[in-house]
Amino acid sequence: MIESKKNTIYSFPPVKGNAPILLILGSMPGKASLLAGEYYAHPRNVFWKILCQVFGSEYHADYQHRIYLLKSHGIALWDVCRSAIRETSLDSDISAEVPNDIPAFLRMHPTIKRVAFNGGMPAKLHDKYFERLSRVTYQTLLSTSPANAGYTFEEKLNNWRNFF
């Protein structure tokens, strides 16, 4: 019997500007993101295309331009997991996760009044480790992942647009 090799992966530091008002939480970077060193780097993940449309901005290939778009709209971005074992990019493959300290991040950024989960798994992982704060509104949005193929781009876009 051949034993599969499992690797521990690590999330990125949070993206945050001055006085963010919203924190978007993913679960853990996928393989494409880890290789690129960028949040939501998989070419079929529609996260950036959705946010550009929500804010009426043209999509730019330049990652720093997209990060600026987030910061300029008071959005912080992070992942629930600091580290985990995952062989694929599927959230269902996450195991032995260690969470980022989301409550400390929210204490350090009291201007954050809303948290959006990019799909059900980040919400599930968050709630496994942390209580929801009464001063913060939490919302689970449709995942922008290509694995969430049960929804069209338009359905995902409308879900996110309605949140904003």
C-alpha cells in the first residue's frame, strides 16, 4: 500500500488598509494561489471579477491594483486557517487546521462591523473555533471557487452585489 504524502500549507498575511469596515474570510489558499503568492489566483475563481463588478471597476491583471481596490473600499481579506494539511485545493480536503486569530484581528480593527465568508467552509471553520461577536454582522456568501459549479457567475455576482 502506497501512503500519500501530505503537506502542511500556510495562509497569507491579511490584506488590510486603514480602518477597514469589512473583513472577507476564505478558508485557505488553493494550489494556484500558493504558487502565485496571491489571494484567489486560480483563473476560474471569480472573486476578483465579482468585486470589480460590484465596485464598478475594470478588472486588472495586476494583483497590486486589485489589492488597492479592496483597501480603497475598506475591505480586509484573510483566511480562517493559518495552516492546514491539504493535498488538493478543495475545502473538503482540509484537515489538521490551525486557525488564524480572527478575534484578535477584529479587536485590533474595531472599525470592522461586517464579516463575509466566501462560502460555507470558511463559516464552518470560523464557528468551529470562535464565537461570533455581537458587534459584528456575519454573512455567508456563495463561494467564488470554480468548485462551486452549481451556481452561475450571474448568481454569484448577484449574491455578492446584494451583500454590498
